[in-house]
Amino acid sequence: MSKNTGATLFRSFNVDDYDEDKYQDEQNEDQKEQGPNYSEVVNFLNAGKNSDALIHILNNPPADTKASRDKASQLTTKVLTSFRGNDMDTAVEGLNSKQIDMLMKYIYIGFEFFSEGSSAILLTWHEKVFAIGGLGSIIRVLTDRSRV
């Protein structure tokens, strides 16, 4: 028969830390404070540097508040609608895989905020991003716990 000693030294980690109700994704503290700078994005758009504006938005995700996420989503939709058809291909090809996944998130969120003519442009963006990111990008976006 075995003895119940109550010793817990055999545990190499605490299983209670992995409780689903207590779980939090690992995030850097400075990442939470970041967000796209509205004036900088508008300056990029006014200068005709749409790709730089898109990269700035994708590299600076919004803070965890709903207001900042909504503002970033509307700003991203504004940037995406400013592109011309032939510029979309070059912009998407210049992105890495994390930026492609972030762009796919913004595209799906853009469908929630209806504005005149944005749905057709977002569908075109979806086609271009899907051609580069593939089905894996869609799966990563739909299963990601963090919100944009």
C-alpha cells in the first residue's frame, strides 16, 4: 500500500496556475500601452505613403480598451480604402507573417463597421491577403485569444 505523505515536492509546476479562469496571455507591458498614432497615419496618407501607414498600424496594435480598438479599426479601414487596386499587391507582398495575420484581423473587424463602399474593398483585401497568408492565416485569426 502507498503512504499518503502530503508531499508536493514532486510537482515541477503549480497546476492551479493554469486554471482557465485565471489564464492570461503573455504580453509585454509596453505592448499594452501602444497603439497607432492617428496623426502620424494621417501624415503618411497625406504624403501618399499608404504602405507606410498600413505598416505603422499593423506594428502598433491598440490598447486593451474597446474605444481604442474601435478607433484603430476605423483608422485601418480608412487606410485600406485609400489604396488603389494595383498598390494592394505590392503592399501585401511587403508584409511578414505576423503583419499579415494582424491585417486579416482588421479586415474581419472592418466588416462590422459598415461604411459606403468599404465591403467591396475589404473583400478585395481579403483575397490579396489570403493569396499570401493562405488558410493558416484565417485559422490563426479565428482561434487567437487576443482581440484587436
